[in-house]
Amino acid sequence: MPVRRGPVLRKGLLNMRKVKITVMRQTVYQDLIDEYENPIEQACDMKVGQVFIANGWEKPEGLCMSAWESMSAFVMALAHGAEDLYGGWMKNSRSAMISCNDGFRPVSFLIEALDEEAEY
């Protein structure tokens, strides 16, 4: 049986998909930190390879809030069945590569729509 893509209508309601968020890369600009950042107790604790599953467009537990604010619109679009964001920018039409807005320690995330429906 073929897998149904995009949003699913069930009893008049639009069901969203789960979305996989994978930490792909983290960069640290130590020279910028040394020159501009005030000392902070806890910097970003994301680890390369770490995976989060968004239930629809709900923020996964443990995901950095700043990163979520950078990617939530993309997660929401993919959860609702959007494809070909930016007109074919990604090889997988149901994905996006997004970086958080931390200028000292940017993290790149691969965001992918799953075939699994979100649970509510």
C-alpha cells in the first residue's frame, strides 16, 4: 500500500505529521566569544547526532528554545504537509536545513517530515 503524503483529513479534522529534528553540526567561534560575549554559565548543550521528534509543531522536550524559535515555522509547515520549501532547495522535498540564531555557537539542524501522524 503506498504511503500517503501531506496532511490527512480524518472526520473533518486536519491531522499533522511528526517531524524529525537532527543536530547535524555545531560550530564554535571562540574568537568572537572571547571578544564579545559576557561569560555565561550554560552555553548550548546540543550534541551532533542528537535527534528530537516534534509531535506536529509542538516543541520537543530538551530542544533549545532559541533553536526552536529559528525553526518552528519550518516544522509547522512540514508537519502540515508542505513540500519543496524554497522551490526545490533540498534533495528531499519534505525537509529543510536550518541553523539556530546563536552567532557564537551556531547549530545546523536537518528537519524532516515523517509519515507518522502526530498524536493528540
